[in-house]
Amino acid sequence: MKRKFNIQGMTCSACSAHIEKNISKLQGVKNVQVNLLSNNMVVEYEENQLNDQAIVKAVGDAGYGASIPNIKQQSTAKPQDTIQGELKSMKVRLIISIIFLIPLFYISMGHMIGLPLPSILAGHKNALSFAFTQFLLSLPIIYVNFKYFKTGFKTLFKGQPNMDSLIAIGCTAAMSYGIYAIFKIGYGFGHGNMDLVHRYSMDLYFESAAMILALITLGKYLETRAKGKTSDAISKLLDLTPKTALVIRNEQEIEVATEDLVIGDIIIVKPGQSVPVDGILIEGSSSIDESALTGESIPVAKQINDKVTGASINKTGFFKMKATQVGDDTTLAQIIRLVEEAGSSKAPIAKLADKVSAIFVPTVIAIALLATTVWLLLGYSIEFAISIGIAVLVISCPCALGLATPTAIMVGTGKGAQNGILIKSAESLEILHSIDTVVLDKTGTITEGKPIVTDLFVYNNILQHELLTIAASLESSSEHPLASAIMDKAKEENISFRPVLNFISITGKGIKGEIDGITYLAGNQKLLEKHKIDFSPYEEITNTLTTDGKTPLFFADTQKLLGIIAVMDTVKPTSKQAIEEFVAMGIETVMLTGDNKQTAKAIQNVVGIQTVIAEVMPQEKEKHVRLIMEQGKKVAMIGDGINDSPALARADVGIAIGAGTDIAIESADVVLMKSDLLDAVSAIQLSKSTLRNIKQNLFWALIYNTLGIPIAAGVFYVLLGWKLNPMFAAAAMSLSSVCVVSNALRLKLFKPKFHHVIQSKSITNENKGDFKMTKSIIINGMSCGHCSARVEAVLNAIDGVSCTVNLETKTASVTLTKEVADDVLTRAITDAGYEVESIA
């Protein structure tokens, strides 16, 4: 039996760990996973040994609340609703805390720097009103933040102290000493002892308690805001499915709610509408945009008997489909479930501060009790012994300890934002430093996600300009996914389109149309075979293009091939450098893609990625990430599509490309706003710097307290007369806070360090502007398409050279992006077996 529970009262990773530990002890529990992010818990247990009520009771005994969501809540509840409510409450608490903290600090500290006080509070004669006013101002802050005391003492008494326990103990110690001081001031006035009045009027620490609560509340508020931004993924996934669908029932078209669809329903989908559920196309044809599920930018042509997936978008045609999977069985529902499970299965990251506090708090309490008892046994007064115990507790006040992690995280995430790296949680920033494997999606991550024309070959006495005119004119009437690449190329060459008559789209093969009275064909190899156009002379060049990961498009009239235009999704300029940086950092790189092995291999050769896993179905990406993690690897997943969201959630850290889908961005822990893989390298380096800064902060947060505790406990009192005044304890605490904040600010100096550079960003280009030169080479000896392809290949292999070869004119048109000597071009052509007649 697997059951989901809502959990109330969790504030940090120690809370979720404490709940897991207690539930795991119950007899019959197989597995328990607590998700701090969504405030829920999934428990797998034996029904004959345990029930839901026992689990709820165990959570309550641990100091937290638990409830079972009903079925409707499970299917429609949006996680961010809970987060937004929590954030609103936290904001109110923070505002109230600041409103009362400002006058409290003015009254308690203002006179020390010469600021005027109201006459009713000034001077020793008004010491009692001076102290009591501070007490009253601190009470609202205590009241609105009483949650820390409730949870802190409850977990403390359960033997599992956390950060809330530190807050509760420190604030209670400061408040108790302040109240004690008020009584001593009253006693001094009653007995005419003005020295006593003066001494205790300077020993009020209400502002210390208030400051601790205000600072911790600020940190919690910022943390909750970040948590809210990461919890929208499931809600947005739920919103992808249309609310209604048009169904044929009893030979009538009726509109029904999507959740009421059943297997076998005949559904009508019009252009522009979303597909409501998974099914099979039974009538019509269309081009389907599946980017919401696959992350691939190119729509997919669908015809009868092809599968269509819920949440994909019908771009063009009208079609009918038969529902084969509905409700929780659809692909989208499975992705939603994977996102939830992957989020819940993440092991809570134990904060360094919580680890320290687990030892620090019990130790300090023990020292305080021991010191008080020893001084009483030595015959000293109760007042002296209690003041010793309070001094020990005050010196251990967790103000700086509470600041150690949040300040470094805030500065680190701010620095990341300046560099276009949105880090959405403290956990992800901490985990990034230990990543040893990076898994990357291909389309839109390593590549641009937008196909462009890479090669153009002309045959049978047609000029390159004329071929491009014919191709662009035909494609302007087409809705083929690759048509935009050819039209973009034509616009770049300033080519105007010609009118096309009798345009026909041939599903799965290509298109046909008349230009100036001549019928032209454009499409794949099947189209040529259908019209009996001899393809054999061009097989070698086609195979070469396919091996290079390019898609060849064929253009012909009704008798002969006129040309081939190759289209490819190009690699981003910084992808190769980013992968080289990962490798230099000792991080293994893996590419995960749904493309065929040939295309994946071509990309691997370009960017130098170490491992490639190709032909992966969308729902399998999460499984591959999980398998890598099961090998003991710390994995960062980088992707941009909805199909990547389960893998992003499953990985130790999910990194989304900023130009990707909203769902991938919301599922990820880190978003690269500039869609640049080099920013992923920067994010890991920033994480290493931040974690190092956190450890330094923890040192500064504890060093003054640790050194001060022996003095506070009176260890040197008998020998040297040293007794720590609580004022000095507060000063030590303040000094440690200053050190922590100052050290965290050093992260603003962070700059990523790259070991490799991209050749296209050479000094020549940066300082002298972009170098560009065109040349025309007349070549003798070429007799067929193989020859022109061979010459084109050897010239394009030269760094800084881009060329196209016209077999009919025996000319190579060369574009140089850097200086290349004529003899280098000549030698390359000669070595290929041909003769250069002239270079101009």
C-alpha cells in the first residue's frame, strides 16, 4: 500500500529527516519519502501491520501535523497554493517584526551614539520605564514568531533539536535575562541602590531576542519565496490538457469534459487545438507540434494509424482520432507522476548549520546546567550561578549561526543572477559543487533548436541562385517543418519568391507545384522514387550528409534532379567549449537524445562529448538519469523540454535552458537565462565558491561563542577574576555576525574561470573586427556530382573556409572567415585529384 500525506510544520531539512526517521521505525513500513518542497510524505507500508491513523499519530508525536488528502485534492490541488499561503503569512510576520524592531533598537542603542530619547525614558531615574518599554516592544515580535518556540522546544524535548531549537533557546535566554534585569532594577529603586539600577539598565537584551527573530524570519521568507518558484511545475503540467474535447457519440458531435473521455471515444481535433488524450489518428492528416512533450522544435507529420499524444498541438489539418489512453494512463499524466515521484525521492540535504546545531545545542545546554550546578555547590549565590548559566546561553545565541548559510546563499544567488544564472534554491546551490556527471539533452541545449541550411548542391545545368528561388517559392506554400530554414536562406540571399500554382502536399513524401508553367517537386527520396527519377548518382553525397547528421531535401522537375539542400540543427557556439570545461573539471559528460544514432554520433564528433545515449523515448529520460545515479554518480541534468522535466526533477540538480519550455524551467533547480551551456560551468564554480564561503561563515559564527563559553562558564573566575558580562557575550555575538556578513560579501568578487577558448573568438576578430573574404576558384577535372562533393568536402575541412561547388561552371565559391593563403586552397584541391585553373 502506498499513501500520500500532507505534512504541516516543517521548516528545514532537519524536520523532514526527523519525520522520516520516526516513520521508518514503525512496523510494516517499507519506504518513506518526505518532500520538504511540497510539504507532503509518501509512505509504502503493509496494510495488515499498519494503517493511516497510526502514521498520522506518529507524525504528530514527532512534533508535526499530518493529514490524508482526498481524491479530488490529489488530482486538482496545486502545490503553489500552499506555498503562497505560507509566504503571505511569513511576509506579515516579517513586516510586524521590522515595525517593532526599529523603535526597539532606537531606544536600546540610540543613546549610546548620542541620539535623543524621550524624557520619560532618559536618565537613571527612568530606568524602569526604559527597560519596560523595550520589553513591551519585544512582545509583538515574540508573538508573531512564536512558531519557532513551539517547534523548537517540542523537537528539543523529543531529543531532535534543530535550528528552531537554537532560536528558541537563545531568545528565551535573552528575554529571561531581560525580565530578571527589570526585577533587579525595581529592587534597586525600592532599596535606594542606584548602582544596581545602573548596572542592570545596561544589561537588557530584549533587542537581541528581537533581532534574532527578525533576521531568521527574513531568511525564512526569502527561502519560502524560492521554494514557491520551484513548485509550479505540476500545476503548469495540469494546465496543459484542454478542459473539454469534441466527441462523436450517437452520431452527434458533443463537447465533454476531458476527464469524462473513455477509451474508444472518437475525438475531433481542429487546427490550433490541443490533443486532449493519447490516441490513434483514424481520419485526415496534419502536422503536430509535440514540443510540449518532446522538446523538439520541429512539428511531426501525422497520417492515418499514427499515434498522437495528449497535450500536443494540431498545427494545420483537421483530423479524427480514437482515444487509446485516458486519465492517469496518458503520457502527460505519466510525466506528471514522474515529476512528483522524482521530487519526493530526493534525499533531504542536511544543512551544515543543522549538523553543527545537533551537537552544539545539547552541548551548550549541558555546559550551562553544569556550570550553574557547580557554582551552587561551591557555595555561591543563586543569582551568581544563574547569571553564569544565562551568560553561557547568551554567548551561544544562534544569530550568526542562522546567518552563516543564508547570507552566503543570498550573495551567491545574486551573483549568479548577474551572470544570467537563476538559482532557485539553497539546496541546489549546495549540491552543485559535488556534481561529477552532467547529462545533457541535445535539441535546444547543445544545439540551437532551429534548423538552418548548411549545404547546397546543384545539378543538370541549374544555377545555385535559381535552385534557391525554386526551393523557397515551393516551400513558401508549404507547412513542412523544415520549410522555414530554406525561406530564411532565400531572404538572406535577397531572393524574391515566385507564384506557385496547383500546389499539392504529398503526405510523408513532400510537395509539388507549378512555377512559370513548369512542375517542380520538393521532398525526400520516396518522392523521387514515386516519380521514377534516377537517384543512384547522388547516393554517396546523400549518405555523407546523413552521416554528418544533416537532412537532405531533394528538388527536381518531373524528369531530373535539380539540386539537394541540406538542413541541420546547428551546434551552439559555446557548446564545445562548455563540454571541454566540464571535462577539465573532472566531470563526465553524457548526451541523452531521442535522435537516431547517426545524428547523435555527428554531434558527438563536433562537441567532443564523452558518452551518447540515442533513440531515447521521452518517458525514458528519467529512467536513464536514475540508472546513472544508481551507479553512485552525482548528476546534473540539463534540458529544455517538458519531456526533460521528470529527468530534471530526478537528478541531484536540474538545470533548464532559459529558452526552453516553462515546465522544464519550473521543474529545474537552476535556469540558464542566456541559454548558454558555459553558464552551467559557471554555476558549478559558483557553487564551489559558495560552499567554501558557508564553511568559513560557520567558523566565524562559532569561534567567538566557542572561545567565550569557558569564560562565560566562569572557568577563569577563581584564578583571574574573569566573569563574562552578558553585554560582552552580546558583543561577541554581534562581532561574529559582522564577520559572517562581511565574508559573504566577498562572493560579489566571484568570476568564472575558463581554461579553454572558442577559436571563433580570436584576438584578431575581437580587435580588428570580423574578417570576411570571398574568392572564386575555377577547377578542372570535375566530371560528376561525386567530384564536386569531394572538392567541396576538402575545402570545407580547412579552418575558416566555407564553400559551395557548381559542377556546371566548374567553379568553387569560397567564403573566408580568416586569412587562408591561395597555395593552401590549391594544395587541398590538387591532393584531391583535381587541377586549379585560377583563383580570383
